[in-house]
Amino acid sequence: MNPSRHLRDVAVFAPCYIALDWASYIDPVGLFNITPWNPQPAIALVWTLLSGLSALPAIMLTILASEFVVRGASGGPWVTLGMALVLGSGYAAIAMAFRRASPMVALRSSAALTGFVGTVIPGSAVVAAAFVGLLTLSGGIGDTPFLQAWLRFWTGDAVGLLVTAPLLFAAIDPLSRSELLALARRREFALQLLTLCITLWLVFTGITGDPAAHFYVLFLPLIWIALRAGFNGAIVTTAIVQLAVVLAVHSGTGSGFPLLEVQALVATLTLTGLFLGMAVDERARAEVELRQSMRLAAAGEMAGAITHEINQPLTALANYGTSAQMLIARGADAPAQALPEVLQRMLNEAERAAQIVKRLRDLFRSGSTRLEQVPVATLLAAARRIARQIDEQQEITFEFLEGENLPPFYVDRLQVEVILRNLIANATDAVAVNPPGQRRITIRAEAHDSGRLRIVVIDNGPGVGKEQAVELFRPFRSGKPTGMGLGLAVSRAIAEAHGGSLESVSGSHGEFHIILPCATTN
């Protein structure tokens, strides 16, 4: 342990702890002034998580000093010392238990949040029982029943930890801290906080009667903020609500209302906001990860089509190169224009390969596509080529049908070939259950409506049910042992990006419909 750093931490921790203890010294009960809100355990918890048990002596001495400064050590030095030992060791035990549940000193997942709540609530209950038990033995709670004093102290510590600790976790986590700063600059968040402040005024001042009776109104801005701003918005909201309760008591506005009941409602509000905000954040992170996975899957799915497109110009280049060598070897006997013509064709094929690579780079860098008119016959020819590549042994009977007088598609040909490759590969797997000679796949192009065409892929495999037809397109749902479960999800995304769709038809055989725009719409 670095002594200078430890002294610096003590110099920050001690005044902050005492200041929070003083600020929360509201509505005290009994000789030892048990209060319904104790935020100071939160900084003791966080410091212990950061520094380990080496911080425990300084924490105990700070608690002891705070008892003298804030409450005057009304029970005498020995009882006050016992209180410091109970509270300090109790906070340290809660911190160590949380560290076991969540190795990271941060709340970045619902699992970490659950571990925090599951540690803090029962842990503070045990500490409260030990503390109030000590006061009972020393006569420090007077005529107050043990259960009432314990419930009051437990509520104060639990609410203080639930409200204050998440803010401290966010303050020490660089990522959360930057997200909080970004959130503070959002105009929508300013409007949300204004709405929250107006709602707080209505609850504590604007509406006559018991604030606890209409405290539920605060859930409306909390839900709005948590849904839009996530976990960081929720921790800021709950801190403001708790601060409003304290200010209402200090100003006399809230005098006479059941503070313990209000604090229990604050705890409920806090738990709701924290878990709702965390769920929103995790969903947002999952969407980002899913989009990244989809992009990687799209790259893999397009590899086949890209490989073929690159192989064609590379093969042509090799052939033209051989022809050029033969012409050079013939020397004067070669036709005068033959070599320049071969070289020009080589340049054309090199340019074609470069364009294919450029389109691939643009697709995965910015998501852009290259729409072009593609005749139906060209797309069906691509489907034939893909079928030959997948069914190398030619064990499947393929049928390709083209409707009459169909306009050309207006699509990105390479991307549509990805869809065809997926559907043909899936159909090939589906008909594999049939004996050789009885495996059939039909690919049919036909009109869908005035502006779109439909490609139908039908196989004589077992087909899918209605529920399975819906599940097919959900990411990471694969029926193949080595599949990622992203092929059909990527294919549907490509079709929808073209303004079309991809659907599965349930029945006794496999059937998929690809709806894509045709050139007459432009």
C-alpha cells in the first residue's frame, strides 16, 4: 500500500463521510438519533471495494469522529467506540460480499446490479440488527421498541446505499463518467429533469395532504427518464428525489408526513429505476453487438459470391496473360493488333476485379449498396451457378422457371446472391433426408405486384410449422450443429434494405418467398 496515496484517500474520505452524516441528520429518534437516511455508508463501501480491508481502520476512526462531531457522542466514549466497530466492520463485510458477487467495482450489468442489491439489502439488515442491539444493551433507544428502531436504521442504511453508491460507482468508472457528462449535455434530459422537479413540487407542496399518498406520481418521470437515458438517468433521478425529500424535511415543508414510509417508497422507486435503466442499457448494448455480428455474418455469407466474382476476372487475366506470352513468342508472325487487344482485355478484367473489391469495401465500411438493373435471367443464371457449387455431386434435381415478360430487378446483385446462396444451401440440407433421385428444388421468378417481383424457392423437404417459420429469422437460432443462426436473419435484412421482404411459408414442404423491387419503380 502506498502511504501517501492512503493519506490522500483518508483526507478525501473523512470530510465527505462527516459531511454526508451531517446532511442526513434529519428526523432523529432515540438517544443515538437514528435517522431514516444514511448515505455515508456508501462511500465507506466504495472505498473498501477500491482499497480493500486496509481502509478499515481509517473508516472506523472516521465513524468515531463523526459521532462526536454530529451527535456529540451522547452514549459515552465506550459505546461510541463499539458503534464505530460494529458499523465499520459491517460496511467492510458488505463490501467484501459484493466483491465476491461482482469482481468489477462497477455496475455495468443486471448481474452486477442484482449482486449489489442482493448484498446491500440483507447486509444492511444484519448491520442494523447488530447496531440497534448494541444500543438496546446500552439503553440508547429509550422507549422505542427494538423492531421499530431496527426497521428505521435498516431503511436509512439501505436507502442511503441504494441511492448513493450507484452515483459513486459511476463517478469512479471512466466510461460511466463520460456517459454521465454526455447525458448532461442533452436537451431532452434537461426537459426530463424539469418535469421531474415540477412533479416533486406537486407531490410535496402543490397537492395538499400526505405526500406518501401520491408519491406514485413520481414513477411517471422516472420511467420516462430510465427508458430514454438508461441506468445513468435512473441514478440521477433517484438521487434528486432523495435530495428533495431531505430538503422538504429541512425546510419544514414536509413536517408531519411519515418520513419512514416515504423513505420506503424512495427505496421502491430506486429499485424500479435502477433495474429498468439497466435493462434499457443492456438492450442497447445487445443491439450494438447484434448489428456487429450481423455485419460479420454478412461478410461471411457474401464470401461465396465475392469469391466467384473475383475468380472470374482472375481466371480471365491468367488466360489473357498466357495468350500475351504466346503472341510475344511468335514475334513478327503474330497479328499486329492481337497483343494490344489482349492487353486491353487484361486491363478491363483488372478494373472489373478492382470494382468488386471497392463494392465490398464500401458495403462493410458504410453499408452502401450499388443498385443496378439485373435481368431476371441473369439472377437465375447466378442461382444455377450457386446450385452447382453447393451440390457438387449433382444429387439434387434443380428446376429454374422464369415468368413471361418480367422487367429486370433493381437490386444490388451481389447482396441478392447472398440471399439465394442461403436459401439454396438451406433447401439442400432440407432435401438431404430424401433418398437420392427424390431430391428436388425449384427456383421460380414471377410477378408479385406492379412494382415488385417475387423469387420462390421450393424444396420437397419436410417443411416447417407456423411457430418454426417465425423462429427461423431470429438471430442465433440455428438448426445446424455448426451454424451461427445468422444466415436467414442477414438475408431478411438485405431484402428489407431493398424495400422488399423475405418470408417462409409453413406447410408440408419448404417454401421461401423473396420480394424485391423491379426497374419499373424507378
